[in-house]
Amino acid sequence: MTAARSGPAFSVHDIPFSAFGSWFDISPVVAEKTYAEDLHLVSHQNGMHAVLRLVPLDAATGARAETAVQATPALLSWTGPAGRVDLAYQSPDTVRLRGSGLGFGVAAAEQALTPFSGTYFFHDPAADAYVFTSYETGRRYRVTVLAGTVADTVGAQALGSGDRGLVLAGEADGAWEIAIEELDTARPPYPPPAVFDAVVQSARDAFADFVDAVAPWRSSATPAAELAAYVLWSATVRPAGLVTRPAVLMSKHWMDKVWSWDHCFNALALAPGRPDLARDQFAVPFDHQDDSGALPDSVTHSEVLHNFVKPPIHGWAFGRLRRRLPTALGQDELAEVYDRLARWTDFWLTARRAPGAELAHYQHGNDSGWDNATTFDPERVVVTADLAAFLVLQLRELADLAGELNRPDEARRWARAAEEMRTALFEQLWTADRFVARGVATGDTWSSSSLLDLMPVVLGEHLPDDVGGALADRIKAHLTPYGLATELTTSPHYLADGYWRGPIWAPATVLIEDGLRRAGHHRLADEISARFRALCETHGFAENFDALTGTGLRDRAYTWTASSYLLLAEAHELRRGTHRP
């Protein structure tokens, strides 16, 4: 299916304008939950930093011009009664801008300049360009005038606090054009430019190729598929800093990292159409696996955090990933994944099992990915049923991989460990009709109103029928018109914007939908899928959603939400296809 060449329109207040491979975006979102009046060039090298303020100006007065902002995957435009300004990505580190009827200001976002912070501004005579150097990103931003004139500059070579930047004005016909590059120290002067319309067309074609690859199944029944693909495409960065391979950040808003379970959902969504990129997504955190076998909490350009971990969903994810890849993995790649998964699993079986314990524990809610779920209210160092279930699936995957790699003794060892953990899970944490958590220090057990307590449904076909049925019944109680609330809406602890204490989240939805389907509860799985898909189609791809209104919450352009939509939408289209006459 061929994409509409312009692609879907979207609001830059919700989704930043960017391009595949770029480390910067164009957006009014300049910090966590902080929206500026003007669009900014926001870089994600060395953290999230608004570097340049981009302002359309009245050509006659020089005052800020009132304009409307429109965006599609290849073109961002400011339009007003007197004229317009267009912006497009020529490459991951270069944007082109052209204007007609409007002037334009490019200014440092922050006024303060100290010996250790801020942005310095000067004219570079070697390149005949204007350069902003940012302490925060450690990069330079070079503005080359391709047409029109520089009507004014302010703050060139200035120290201390003050405005810094330049103002563009048109030729006699009111037209002007510039290029802005993000670079390290130096590069040759900007070369003779490609025609602006050709730049836009190239960007359109690049996105169209991407969406045709990752969502060839899309139809009128999956209307948000192209926008979901754009969220993924635009959040992908090229290797740089500590990011060792092409990586899909969780967002190019403030959640600009790769967390060590979020990446699994992006890998799965990309697998059939962009298999190399999918394998890279699965591997990114493993590139930073430490000596104990633990994965980092998160990875980004200049920071790898090890203060927490994330849940071991990687066995579940890799099993699905292999089935979704268009070609089988070779023995060398299987062996590498096997060794990495084995070390990650051994971390949980050694560093995260108390002496004599059969079940592993979390040290904090953050380790589970469900940071503040009510499961962790009584104690934080806790044995939970979801962790045991994930490890059972991971151990089974390791047994299968060892068998394929002709390591029969290891295969038997992993299979035995999986069955022992499954037995301990039911003997120690299953009561008459629910799973409980247990404090490692006290031995106390408790249940909660958190959906996390029901996550062992991921065991699917490995659940006894009565346990699967009990879990399905309890999951139904979490289902609102918009999807699965992470805390029962009737709970005294429910909070509309309470992070994991109420809002709907994509990963919980995908994991539970998959487990229910494998356990034979297809009707409930279908309903969960339908409600989540409708939620995204109406409210976008937010980090999470109000369970009672559907309103998007927190970061509004989250890639694992977009990937989860693509996974569920694709599966829906395939099921729909099998029932067509």
C-alpha cells in the first residue's frame, strides 16, 4: 500500500517535528511539561536542551508575526496573512528554511552566557556563516544564508547576559532561504544547495518508504498507523555518544532515552519491515550490560544509568521477535543473544534472590517498570508474581535457544529451572483466587488493586485453566471504555494522573492482551485490543492516558505507545483478513 505522499498532519504541541537519524527536533516543548510560545530547535545530545528560538517576523515592523503552525512528516510551516515560512530536513543534522513575505529571527534560546553554560554567537569568516556554540549540547549550530539578507544581528561575540542572534529579510520579492546545521567543531562551507522542493520531496519519500515497510497492512480500519509510524521514524537517532547503534528514543520530548524494557516493543513493531533496525533496538541496552549481567536502567547520548534495572521481559520479547523477523537469525547471532540473555537471567537468579529463596525480588518499584504501583506500598524490596512469570518465560526461551545451539546439557538445566520457578510461583504466591506479593525483609504477604498483580497472565498457555480464568475475571474489572486501568478505578489509591496508580499504559496492554490470547481468552483480548486502538486513534500516542476520559498524559509522543498500536493494529488486520469472504 502506498502512503499518501504528504503523510498525516499533526500538532507540534503533541509530536515534535524531526527526521530519522536526527538528534534534534523542532518543537515548542523545551523541557519537561514546559511549552514555549515559539518553536525551538531542541537538541538531545548531552540531555534535552532548547538551543535556538525560531520566530517569524513582520517584514515591515520586525515584530513577532502571528502565524499558524502546520506539520506533516516532511514539512513544517508557519503561515500568516502576509506570508509563510517552510522548514524541512535535508539530512539528519541539517534543516533548510525558506520564507516569503515574512522575516525570520534565529536567536539563542537562553540569554545568560557564563564560562561554563549558555550559547556564544559569532560570524565565522571562513564559512561566511553565523555560528551558535552551545555549552549544554557541546555542539555548534551554523546558519548559512542562501538567499535574502541579514537585516540585523545582535550579541555577536558578546559575553555575559543578553540577546544573541540574527534576523533574515527577503530580497525584492520578499523571499529568503537559510540552512541550519548541527555540527561538532568544523566542516567545509555549506555546499551549493539542492532545490528546497527537492529536499521536501526526498523527506516525503523517505517517510513513505518507512511507513510502507512497517505498516503495509494498514487500512481504513487502522487510521492511526501512519502517524504511529511517524512517531517511530522521527524519534530514531543515528549512533552517537553512548548510543552504539541506530536507536529509537522513547520520545524527542523529555523522555529522550532508551529504557531497558521500552525498547522491546519498538523492536517488535519494526521487525517485519525493518528487521535490521528491529534487531538493533533489541540489542541497545545489552551493549551496556555490566559484569553482573544486569542491564542498565536506561541509555541515552551521554548517560547510562545503573541505579535501577527493568523487568526481564526479554525472553518473552525475543521469542516474539524471532517469529516476526522475515528471515531466520544465523547461529552466530543466536549464540550472542543466548549468551546475553543467559547473563541477564543469571543476574536475577543470583544477585536478586535472597539466600535460600526460590523466587527473585525487586528492590524498588522502578525495577518492575511500574514505578509507584500500589503493589509496592507496604514494602519496596518485594517478591512479586509478575517477576517470576517473566523469568519462567525467559528460562523457557533460553532452553529452546540452547537446544538450537546444540547445547543439550544447558537446555535441560534451563528447562528444569523454568519448571522449578513455575512451581514455586504457584506454591508461594498463589492463594485461592489471586497472586500476592511478599516482603523479603518481613515475609509478610499482601494483595493490591494494581493491575501488576495480574501480570502473570503473560504465562498464557502455561497457566492452569482455573488460574487463567481467575486472572481474566480480575482483568475485566480493570477495563474502562478506554482500556486497562493500572489501578482499579474504585480503589482509594486511584489517581487520574497517578502514573502507575490508574492511567492506561501501552506495555501492560500488549503483555496482557498477548497472555490472554495464548491462554484462550480471545474475546477479552479482542476487547482490550479494540479499546486501546480506539484510544490511540482518538487521543494519540501519549506516555499514558487517563483511564476514565482517555486524555493523553505526560509525554505526548511516546514510541512504545506508537509501537504497541502498530502491533495490535497489525494483528487486528490479520485476524480481519482471515474472516473476510
